[in-house]
Amino acid sequence: MSNSHPLRPFTAVGEIDHVHILSEHIGALLIGEEYGDVTFVVEKKRFPAHRVILAARCQYFRALLYGGMRESQPEAEIPLQDTTAEAFTMLLKYIYTGRATLTDEKEEVLLDFLSLAHKYGFPELEDSTSEYLCTILNIQNVCMTFDVASLYSLPKLTCMCCMFMDRNAQEVLSSEGFLSLSKTALLNIVLRDSFAAPEKDIFLALLNWCKHNSKEDHAEIMQAVRLPLMSLTELLNVVRPSGLLSPDAILDAIKVRSESRDMDLNYRGMLIPEENIATMKYGAQVVKGELKSALLDGDTQNYDLDHGFSRHPIDDDCRSGIEIKLGQPSIINHIRILLWDRDSRSYSYFIEVSMDELDWIRVIDHSHYLCRSWQKLYFPARVCRLVLMVNK
């Protein structure tokens, strides 16, 4: 006979592994309600359970049921106020069987279930539930998921929520879930440079949030708005009528906007880690340079003088170069360039970035070096829309 039944785990000869049978038998106790000696009451629904099983599986219940308090008395009834019956049903099933089915549950129930896993000290369950929530993020649930992930300091789920919101910022601002964010979660979102939506839209969304949450400190919320990024018309016709910002704050924003160079403004930009954003996929285009499509084709193996490279003539004014316009303002701190290396020539160059094609900031200056082949260039992160490379 073979022990390779599809429902049984493989075990070596001489080893017996009937954990699945154990799980089924203990799980049957929950369903049959036999030998129960404690009852939980959740939303007026009664849940008979077994002290010894709960204590064996959970330190929280061990302290609650055997700690000498009122709950440790025989046949005690314990009301639970901070959860729903659906989530507690899932938790009991997990405690008794080690199994939980997440795919058929609503997001609200899953978040309650996650809260119970955190409260009662089931880190593996917390991790597994967080991983599943990462796969079902959408505009309707991302805000409440972020709120819970932030509350319980769940780094992976928090990061995934932030990435999703960054890439769908305007839709998130207009969602119902945005109005239900806690103040802490709200500020964590809108203060980030990578939450890249027009500042007017951010202001209007925060204005709606303040109306929906009238007891909160509106002055602290409005400090998250980057007023100098708004036009004079928006400041006078949108911000001023709201009455949430003082005339001095508006005048200060106008002063900063008029007296600062463009690249010194605190812009927001899309952040897409570890991906080449200078591609057609992300809407980038070559606005100066010959063979404009070659730069974006991604082929770094097959190239010659007429294929695979963008190029430009070297002029005396040192302003002609290869200029790339990104699909949207983006946060960048790393550029990789493959210089022509099919002969013995070397190149000196510099790289500048800009938001408006008028004010440029030089981020790399290799104008006094002789460079060949791959260039892996790092610099302090900047928000930009245009990248210019000039050979000298």
C-alpha cells in the first residue's frame, strides 16, 4: 500500500504524520459544541468553546481563561465588543483547525479578522492575511486597508497600499474611503512626495475631509497642502474662499512662487522603484536627438551606428544634446547610460534635469572625465519632467 493519497502529506518510511486527522477531529469539537466550558458573546451571537484548546493555541486566551479573573470561572460568558461575529467565527475556525478561507469574505470582515490576529497574537495568521490583502487592493478598499496596516505597523501591507495610492492618486482622492481615513493616516499619505496629484485636487479633497471630520484640527490638515505649487488663480479663487487658510499663508505662497527658481519648489512626482521610466510604456519621448525611437527600445545587445542608439552632434555652445521628456513628473535618483563603445572613443558629458525646460539643475558633471560604455549614475532624489544629456 502507498501513503501517497492526494490529501495526505508525504512522509518517509517509519514516520507517521496524521496532522490532518488531528485537525479534523479538533475542528469537529467546534462544530459539535460538545464539552464546551466557556462561551463568547459577539453581536448577541453565542460561541461555545473549550478553554484548554484556546489556552494551548493563544497566550491571550491563556491569561484570560486561567488568570484567576472572572472569566476563569466555570461556564463563564465573555462578551467581546471589538469585533464582528463573522470575523470571530473565522478566528475560532483557525484556532481549532489551523485553516482559514479568505477568498469569499468581504474586505471589512478580512480587516476585522486581521485585527483579531494582531490582538490575540497570531503573527503567522497576520502575515498570511496581509499578503492576501495585498492582492485585492482597489480604489474602494485601499484607504481603509492602509488605515489598519498603519495602526498595526504592518510594513509590507503599508508599503503596497502606498504604492497603489501613488499610482492612482486622483482616483483615491475622490473615493469615499478617503473621507473615512484617520487623521494620522491621511497626513501620512498626502505628505509624501510620491503622492503625485495636482495640488488643487489635493486641496479640494482635504477640504471635503475636513467637512466630513469637523471635530479634527483643520489647521494641521491644511499644512499638508503645498500652496506654492498652485497657480495664482487657484490660490485666489479656490483656496481663499474656503476660509481654512489665512490671507498671510496665501500671500506667503505667492511670494515663494514668484521669488523661487522653479527647481527649488517642493514638487510631487511619481515614484516607480527599480523600473526604467524612460520608456514608451510610461509615456516618455525623446524631444531632442537623432534616432528618437532607439533610446527607448530597451535593446542593449544589438546596436550599431544606425540602430539602437540615439545621438546628437557636439556643438560649441554645449547645449545640444539628447533630451527626454518623461510621461509625468517623476522622482529619480539613478540613471544608467550606455555610451557608444564599439570603437576607442571616449566621451565627456553632463546631465541636467528640469520641470519646465527653462530652469535646469545639473545632477551629474563628468565634463572633465573620459567615459566609455555603461554609466551607472546616482544623485540626490529629485522630481523632474525632463532629462538632458550633453556630450562635450
